[in-house]
Amino acid sequence: MKATVYVTIKQNVLDPQGTAVQGALHSLGFSEVGKVRIGKYLEVELDTNDRAEAETRVKAMCEKLFANTVVEDYRFELEG
């Protein structure tokens, strides 16, 4: 089974990396770009066919390693 995980900075948290990318895009002529937020994308292969177990394990991975839940949100999708 494959898990696709998306980690993003919470909306109420400043994103200095996103602000820097926005500024760089403007200086490159992409003035139409508004706000930029930076996140993480992960693909994880799981050696299980049990969807409930996979959800539990991926949630634990997100909360223990993939996301800093104080400043980041996460969501994931399972396929397979």
C-alpha cells in the first residue's frame, strides 16, 4: 500500500521561506504571484494490505517525524 503525505505550515504561522520564494518570483518577472506557502510531499510504501493499520501507522509517522504539529498540518491519502 502507498501513502502520500502532505505537510504544510499552518495558516496562522509565518512562512519566511514562502515569502523569500515569492520575492524571488517577483524579481524574475512573475508579478502575478500572490502568497507562496512552502510544504513537504512524501511517498511511503507500506508492507500491509490492512487499511486501518496503514492509517494508524501513517498517522503515527506524521505526528512523530514528518510534521511538527505545533506549526504544521498534515494530511495523507492511501492507495492500493
